[in-house]
Amino acid sequence: MASGWSLIIGLIIVVAASLAAWFLSPKGDNQTLWRNTLILSFISCYLMWAIVFLAQWHPLITPKRSDMRPDRVPE
């Protein structure tokens, strides 16, 4: 089931992956490029997942049944 803990657990995983990318990026001339690319990728993927997750968890528009005729009211 969906819960608010999913967002927190996902955030913890992204922070851990970002810290790992910070400390384990290969040393050299492109170290800053590696760090920035990995950390921005993790954050972007997390934000996209979180926005889609929240949009499905709390939809702005309430779904309507399509198997009913508009002139019939359920009893």
C-alpha cells in the first residue's frame, strides 16, 4: 500500500547514493563533472518519481465511473 514512508525511504536512498557518488567518484580532472552528473541524476529521478507518486496518491481530479449513463442515479 502507498504511504508517506515511501517518500522518506526513497529520499534516504537518494541521499545515500549521492553521498556514495561524492566519495567514490573517480579521482582526476573530471571528478567534479562525475559528482555533479551523478548527484543531479539521482535528484532528478527522485523528483520525477515523487511527483508521479504524489499525483497518483492524491489526484486533483476525482475519477468518475464510465459505466453509468448520466441520466441514471445509483440507488
